[in-house]
Amino acid sequence: MATKAKCIGILTAGGDSPGLNAAIRGVGKAALGYYGMKVDGFRDGFRGLIENRRLDLDRATLSGILTTGGTILGTSRDKPHRMVINGRTRDMTGVIRDNLKKWGIDCIVCLGGGGTQKSALRLHQAGVNIITLPKTIDNDVAMTDASFGYATALDIATEAIDRLHSTAHSHHRIIVAEIMGHRAGWLTLGAGLAGGADVILIPEIPYDVETIAEAIRQRSKHGSNFSIVAVAEGAMSRHDARIFASAERNLERAKTLNEKLEVKREIAALEVRHQGNTMRLARHLEELTHLESRVTILGHVQRGGTPSAADRMLATRLGTACADLINAGKYGVMVAARGDDAEPVPLEKVAGKRKSVPPGHSWVESARRVQTCLGD
């Protein structure tokens, strides 16, 4: 008796990033051409699993998408256990599980970052055969050497810093470039190093604005009448970092639901207050150094455009390794990059964790060796 070919589903969740289409292609072409599987795509993240937004990912659909930015499937930030349906927040985990069984889908592949890993773990624990691939420009997904999207965003941010050097030098200004990264500084640190920023500020190293101003004043004394400050959007002063840390400790100690909600409201208010921090930092540096400052916020340009060769390679490697794992019936894992290879890591070891920049990381030490100010 012939064995029934497996049918798999693919979705992209969370924020978009370069390399998503390359990963879809890697999984799809290996599953179709090498293993003879059927491949369905689901539109707009986990919502597609609820609303049956399926499309056939055949050879024609997968053709020509390797170099295309964004995701042909669309994406959303919906979470299966907390999805808004007809104005009400509902747990749709059971519906997703039943739908996949009804449609005959043997495994669902989720391409996403930290939030997607947590959602995937919940579905895995509910009995869904699931595999994830690490995607994020922040490079902060735990247990993998790299996440696709990061290399392209790093190139974009570095090129922006390169271009800012000439205008900063011409006008004798401080140029403050805000780079994406709420809780992890990999992108800002990497772009700052590669672009020769004079100051690099990341969330993992709280800064003192007077220390930064003094570093800029010293540059002026030695004949450099401009400075480039690369700052992660989540970078904080020492004062603000202490307040956030205190609030997060209070959340860990909270015992009742009301206590937790109250602390969460406090944290949300702190995050709102932190918005615009880059502009405030630039004004403060202008006051302290008497040098004109300008702010450039790179924003979503870092997510867009054609993926770099490195991201295409990584996404294809992880995608084809994912097809191998599906064929072997290995579920409940994330396909992690490990050197030039890939290996499965249980979702329990990934979900809820973040890969932050260690204080003594070699990139940090290299920055200090070339006299880059880190604000501390």
C-alpha cells in the first residue's frame, strides 16, 4: 500500500523582515520537490488558520520569490490564545487544532520571532505538530546563532551611518541615528561598529548623558568637530533603567491578578513616557556640548527591500532543514542555525527567552578598544 504524502502548512507571524520569502521557498521547494509533500500557505499569520485563508504553494507560486522582500503570505501579530474575533478576545487554540485535523495538515511551519515561538509552544502543548524558523531583524531569538532578517537590516543600518558621516562632518554636527531594537542591541551595536559610530547606546548598557557629552567634547578638543551617535530605540539612561528594573521586579513579586494588572499598567505608562527618548537625548547633548544636533530615525526602512545574500543563504538552509525534520516526524522544535549547519531545539528551550548582548561580548570589547563611547 502506498504511503499517503504529507501535507504541511506555512505561515509568517509578527513583524515582517527580509528573508521570509526565501525561507518559504526553502521549506516549500524541499517539501514539494525532494519529499513529494503537499504545501499550503496561510495568509496573515495565525488568523489564517482560523479563517481558512489558504493558498496552494505550488512550484509556480514559489518561483521568483527568493529575492523579494516582505512575505507573499502576509503577516499579523495575532496570538492564537488571545485573538480578537467579532470584537471579543477568545482562545482559538482548539479551533486551530481542529481545523488542521479537518484539512489533513500533518504539520504547520511558523516563521517568526520571540512572540511566535511562544505561540508555537502553546499550540505544540495543545497537540499540534509544529516547527518554527527564527526570524527577526533584532537577532534576539534565543538558542540560534542567527535569525534571518538581521544581516540585511545590519547592512541597511550600516549604510545609513556611512551616509550620515559626510553630512555630520560638513556641518560640524552631532548626528543621532535611532536604530531598531527595543530590548536587544545587536543591530545598533553591529551597525555602530561597522559604520564607525563614535557613540553606541544599547538597551543592555544603561547610559549616563554626561559621559556621552564628555566623550563628544574630548573629540572636539582633538580636532573632530562632529560625532555620530548610534542609539537603539530601547536604550535607556541609568535613571530610567533603574525605574524599569524596579517595575519588572514588582511584576515578578505580584501575587494576585489585580496586582499584576496594576504593575503592567505602570510598565505600559513607562514605555509611553520612553517614546521620544532619542529626541530628548539629542537636545540634551546639544545643551551640554554646544554643538548643533540632528536626529535620523531609520524606522521601518530597516525591514524592507531585497534580502542580502547572507539572509537568503540562511533562510534557505533553515528552510530545507525544516523539510528534513518534517519528513522525519520531528515536531515541537525550532530550526536553529548552528555554525554552517542547522539543528532542532525544543520549543520549551526557546519560548519566553531572549538573546541579549552580554556585557563582556567580543563586539562590546572591540568597541571599547577603538575608543567608542558606550555611555557607561
